[in-house]
Amino acid sequence: MELRPLNQSHIELLNSLQLQDDVWEFIGTLPLPEERQSHHLFAVMEGPVPLGFAGLLQSQATATNDFELVCAMRSEVQTRGMAKQACQLALDWAFNTAKLERVIACIDDSNEAARAIAGKLGMTTLGPERPNRTVYVKYRTERRVG
């Protein structure tokens, strides 16, 4: 599995993801590749086959300039652990290439799969967002208490 920069050749992938109920419910309208100036989005590929997308969107969940981790996978690959792998690749890019200090994820409380992935990625609860959503965070260098 690898991440490739999202571009116009991935419009069919984005259109097919947009039709999935889980994507529409938890992510909403997907960003277009030309909106890249404020986002860092990648097609998740297995060889020549597009599986989904992952990356970072300029977040509106906090009052800071945070980037929010997002991921959407085709329904036929969702139970194979690929979303976690794609999210980990996006986090690696965020911390090692973009040198972000932290990445957040604003997850609907009913999205148990996304909350489980956040936990497996080492993200911790930052606090509630709006009703029924929780913000999770991961820092580039883990903060130590005491």
C-alpha cells in the first residue's frame, strides 16, 4: 500500500466513495483535488488499484491552525485493516515530511470503527467538539507527564 498525491485522475474514486453511506454520513462532501492549497490529500493505492483516500484537511474543529486526519476506503476493503494502514502513512507524512507538531481527528461518537483506529494509532482524547463528536490528537513527539 502507498499514498499518491490526489489529482484529477482520482475523480472517479472520489465519486464512488461519495456514494457510500458511511462516507457521506461521517465525512460529508469530499474535497476536490484542486482544493490542495489548504489540504494534503492522497489516493490510497495498492499497485494500480485505488482503494480510497487519506490525508489532512485544514480543520475547523479547533480554534487553531490544526490539520485533521481523514480517511475513506472503498467498502470492499474496509474490514482488512487498510484504513489503519492508510491513516498511519498519512500521519507519518504529516510528522516526517510536513513537520506538523500535531494532528487531530474529529470523530463522530457513533463511528466506532474510526474511534478504534484512532486508539490503535496512539491518538488520545483532546475533548468534545460539538454534540456527539470527540476530538482526538496525536503529537509528533509524545508529551510526557511530570
